[in-house]
Amino acid sequence: MSDRELSFDTKQIHAGANPDPATGARQVPIYQTTAYVFKDADHAARLFNLQEVGYIYSRLTNPTVAALAERITHLEGGAGGICCSSGHAAQIMALFPLMMPGCNIVASSRLYGGSYTQFTQTIKRFGWSATLVDIDDADAVKAAIDENTRAIFCESIANPGGHIADLDAISAIADDAGLPLIVDNTSATPYLCNPFKHGATLVVHSTTKYLTGNGTVTGGAVIDSGKFDWSASDKFPSLSQPEPAYHGLNFHEALGPMAFTFHSIAVGLRDLGMTMNPQGAHYTLMGIETLSLRMDKHVANAQKAAKWLEDDDRIEKVTYAGLESSPYYDRIARICPNGAGALFTVAVKGGYDACVKLVDSLELFSHVANLGDARSLIIHSASTTHRQLTDEQREAAGAADNVVRLSIGIENADDIIADLDQALTKATA
Ligand SMILES: *Cc1c(COP(=O)(O)O)cnc(C)c1O
């Protein structure tokens, strides 16, 4: 058994979860503790010197959280990973070891709304910046890279339209520039897409969404492929040179493929404190056990609902990449072989008023600012998350007045379609 690579379905249940060494407990216990007793002073010294791996304080590591980090790392096929308090925390944690004041990232213009604000506004306070480009336009991506660029960032299946990024093409550009590619794999999950197989260096997740799968907890994760050569240039001194924040340790020299992960724990979590709590990790561990089963159902339902909507007279356009009409359809087999996800937008005839009536008339769908729940969700961005933007900005963000975003759940597909049907009748009457 030991030489055989286990399948995804098996790893989502077993990876990172050996029976508890203290009690034999089969499920991962919730280690509700802040600190861990050192065996003796020498043991404590070895832990602090990173000469021995173990638990010190739960801001850094906790056994329940570590089990989740290990499971997601296995599912992504990475070398190491950490969990954090939210998806947004994960994005800051991914950038932190790479960036200094004055550095920038080149990011896709098709991003989750919160990431758009984090990158265009909030990171400026750290002296960082982001240049947003159409990630499908190779020349624009190359032109946006300058000597202060430290990463390229995109979503595998992008919010809100479900567009699929050509990760092979983008990672080739990143390689040429000596930069890591960071992929937000939240909407795809490692079941639908493995960014590391397409050359990504880091994967970030909002575990709040499909990985937990039931809308109960916020959390995030950063997984490292372990393959990037941080010492190939002088761009990443926190990893390739003595790190003043950790008594001059050279992380890449000392820890090789685990340099990024150890830096994220020993400096990132220690000083930024964006830590996941063990209760949250427990809920997400429970959710991940059924990830592949849920994603197959999400995709099958999305496929049916998108097709039904596309064929309906009351609809102008559906962006789902799983439809043959989508310009991204050809990328599914290569980038997302298990399906195009369950997130897409729909343009409704009748514009703003019809969309508002639609969200108010749906009974099964919940009108919320979330995605990746077991429940079907809808949001009319123009009257909610994107209210403050100008018409042009809304249009560019895929959130025009006549557009709603759907996150298709795992209810029965006929029930989902019947709900859309009755609400569209009221909305367009
Ligand atoms: C939700 C989401 C985030 C942010 O995650 P939080 O857990 O809400 O902080 C980032 N990226 C994508 C694609 C998301 O869907």
C-alpha cells in the first residue's frame, strides 16, 4: 500500500489524520489549548531554533490546525502549508515573505470583490501595490512586470463569471521573469484544479467556501509547491538571506523546500497573528471529507442550471465555462478536468429592476454575499457589493446592472431550476 499514490477521495478523509497518539481517538481531536509543556529546557531551545518540529504556542501551530494544513497540502500536491484566520488573511500571508515596501504584484483584473479592494487599496498602507491586468492578455501581463514585481496573482476559476485562467501560459510568463505565480484556488478547490501541475508556486484558499462547504466558519490556507528557487535572484531576501526577524536564519539554506512554510509560521503567524483557531479547523476537516462528492454534485447542478438558463428567453447571457458557447470551454479539459465549478453570472432581460425582483422572488436561493455553500446562493452585485462603483467600473468588474451572480448548491437540480423559473416569471412580468 505504501508505494501506491492514494486517490483524492481517500486523501480527503485520511491525509494529516493519524489516530491521536495520546488516546487513539480516530477523529482529529480539537486541541483546545494555547500552550504546550516543554519536555525540558533543551527541548524548548531546540523548538525555538527550528532544530526540532513541535508545538510551542497556538498562534504559531496547533495539532488540529496542523492536521488541516497537512490535508490541504496533500490534496494540492504541495510541500508544505499553513492555515490562517480567513481567505483574506491567507492572501496577506502569501505575499508577506515576498514583499518589501516599494514592491508590487501583477494581478488579474477578474478577482473576488474583496481581493480587488485589498489589492488596490489596503496593501498600499504596507507600501505594496498591485497592477491589475487582463490575465488572458500575455502582452499586458509581461508589460506590467517591472524590477519591483514580486509575484503574479490570479484565480483559477475567477469570480464572478467563472472564467478559467490559462495557468500554463501565465506560469510560463512568471518563470521567464523569475517570479512566483500565486493562484487563488477557492472557487475550483484542489478537486477541480491543481495549480501546481500547471506551474504555480503558491496556492491560496478561502476555506470558508467549498472546503468547509456549509457556510459555518471563515478560514484560509497558503500552500507552497516547494519548487521555487528563492535564491536564484536577490528579489526575496526574507527567504534567501539572513532574516533579521528570526535571529539571522537563512530560511532557504536551512530548510530548502520548506523555507516558505517555516517562514510563514516562525515570522508570519508569529508577528501578524492571522491564526486559524482549532474549532474552525475542526469544522473544515469535517467538510473536506466529502469534498469530491459535493464538487461533483455542484458541477452537475451548475451544468444543468446554466444550460436551462441559456436556453430561456428571459435571459440574455450566461457566463458558465461549462457551456459550449463560453470562450473558456476549451480550457476545461486541460485546467479543470473534473468540471468548471458552480459559479457564474447571468444577464437578465429587464435590467436592474428585473434583477432586484428576481432576488426578492427566489425561495430556495439565498440572497447573500457568499459562495461555495451547500445551499444555492445569488447576489445582485450592482445593488449590493458594487453599489459604490460607477457604471463603467461595474461593467468592467462583470457586475453590470442587469447581471446576477449564482453559486449553485447541491440541492436537487430540478428544484433549483423550478425556483429560478418561478422567480424569473415574477421578475420579467
Ligand atoms: C471568499 C473569497 C476570498 C476571501 O476569503 P474570506 O475567507 O472571506 O476572507 C478570497 N478569494 C475568493 C475567490 C473568495 O471566494
